[in-house]
Amino acid sequence: MAEPHARQQKPKRSPKRVGGWREIVVARAELIAAQLEATRVDGEAWRTTKASVDKHLDAAREAANRKQRLTGLRDWLTGAYITSAWAHLHNAEVLMVSVVSKEDLTAGRHAAIALVEQTFSKQDPRCVEARRQLIDDWPAAGDPERPGLTERAAYRTALQWGFAASDEQYSRVRSFRNMLLFSALFMLLLALGLGWLGTVKPDLISLCFTNIASGGAEAQSCPAGASGPGRWDIFLVELLGLLGGSLSAMVAIRGMRGTSTPYGVPVALALLKLPAGALVSLSGLLLLGGEFFPGLSGLDSPQQIVAYALVLGYAQQLVTRLVDRQANTVLDRVPSAEPSGREQAPTSPPPPPPATTTPPEQRQPPADELAPAGAA
């Protein structure tokens, strides 16, 4: 009698992860684990290192697979799980220096130098010392005894310096992202509060312009088209300013570059422009109504008022472009495999200096020409 087929075991399904950085963390953890297994030797030192590396890799995987339920928003703002995942990965890579082969150390020292030079200035003593130990004083390939403990310690120290500075830069990026989001939220609440105030007391903040009609009588032009301040004037102006801000954000995307960080700074910048457009539009019309700009206070139709509101909403770019520059500065300091934007493109060599010509030698006249006339 034939034996029944054994029930095939279903493969274990990997948990669903939201966010590309989670997949990167898990993939790098698997790579480090495979590299560690390739260095297996029978010894107490290797087993101790393996236990420590496995502990950090498990912690990194746990942070990447963390479920976001009750503490999701708090973790997203503080970046606790992102910081934990990358910190444990960095610790595992530092511990791997003790067991990797000499060939891997020799091949990877340039990457360690690049990490240090990206996070510190080249004049920093740590950068200078790391370059001296890992480049200038690195042993030749034919030396069987080196790189030894001294070189491994220098390599490990350089990685620790680079990873610590890199984590600080990522923390600055997260803090800057949070400031952008909180500023956008505050301006949104302020715009909504002013709009609600306009619906309750329309005469308190008037966006109407007084003009002289053809018969000499005074007439008011309001955003909503009424003959006096209306309940929806402020909301209408802010909505058009919001539209102008969104158009400005769409145009600004052309100059934005993506970022490899898990923090959406470009998205936060785009969100900031929306309530900024609403508030700038409202503030600009109030300044025009108060004749702050001479010659620009005579808006004699609702169409002109709403057109100015749209243009002023787009003009918020004049205010937020300073924030865009600061964002680019913060992102440029994050270590990346791409060339830094602060590096200047190679320029053509300077033209050679003009050739110096030797002045012609003065011809000495004969002695008879020097003699005065009549001396013969």
C-alpha cells in the first residue's frame, strides 16, 4: 500500500511592511548575517561576536516589523523605530570589523573614509586622522601579518565616528520635518479661525474696497460680490490663496530633488505652501485695503479682488523660498552615495600665462660714434 503523500508545509509569509526603508533594513540585516556566517571559525571570539551581532540584527528586524497601532503617530513624529533600526544595523557593522577578512578590510577602507568625509569637514582632526591611518599608513598587500589589531581598531573607530555623525544628521532632518508640519498645521488652524471669525462677525475684518461711482456716490466692492462685508469673504479669499499656493507648490516640484531619508521633507515643504498661500492672500488684501501700497488700493470689482487673492496666494513663494533653501542645506548634509551638491563642477584649466619676451639687447655704438665732433 502506497504511503500517503506528506502534507507540504506552506512557506512562511513575511510580514507586510509599509515604507521602503523597512525593506532596506531587513535586506541589509540578512546580508550582514550571511557575511558573518561566511567568516565562521572555531573560536570563542567568533562565537561571542556572532552572539552580539545576532542580537543587534534581531533588534533591527523587530524595529522594521513593528506594528503601528496606538503609538503609530508618536513613533512617526519621534522616529523612534527608524532610529532604533539603523542604530542596531550600524552597531552590527561595527562589530563585524573584528571578524571580517583582511581583504574585506582593505577593500572597504575607502568607503569608511568617504563616510567620515561626508559627515565631517576635511579639515576636521577626526577626518585627517582617519585618512592617515586607513590610507597613508595602511600596510602593503604583501604583508602577511597586517592589517592587524591596530588597523582593525582604526577602521572600527572611523565607522563609529561616521555612523554617529550620520545618525545626528538624520535626527536634524526629522526635527526639521516636524517643524515644517507643525508650522503648516498652525497656519491651517489660524486660517480656519480667521475664516470662522469672518462668518460670525463679517464687519470685524472687512475685505471690501470703497470706490467712487460715476454719480459721485460711494460703492463697496467685496470678494463675494455683495454690497457690504459678507460671511464668506474671508473663506473665499483664503480658498483662492490656497489655490495659488497649490499652483506654487506644483511649480516648485520642478526644482525639488528626492531624498533617500525616510522623512518626507519635500512633502512637508509642499504642504507648508498651502496654508501659507491662504494667509498671505488674506494679509495682502488687508494691506491693500489699508492703502499700505499707494496706487494699488483701488480694486473696483469682485473679479479684481479674487484675481489679486489668487496672485497673492502664488506669491507666497517669495516667503517660503527661504525655507526651501534651508531644507536643501539640511538635506545636503545627509551622507549619500551621490556626489554632494556642495561640490563644484570641474572647471576648465586656467589659460597659461602669457609668454614673457626678453627685451632686445641694446646695441652699443662704435667708439668713433661716441667721440664728439671735431675731436679727430
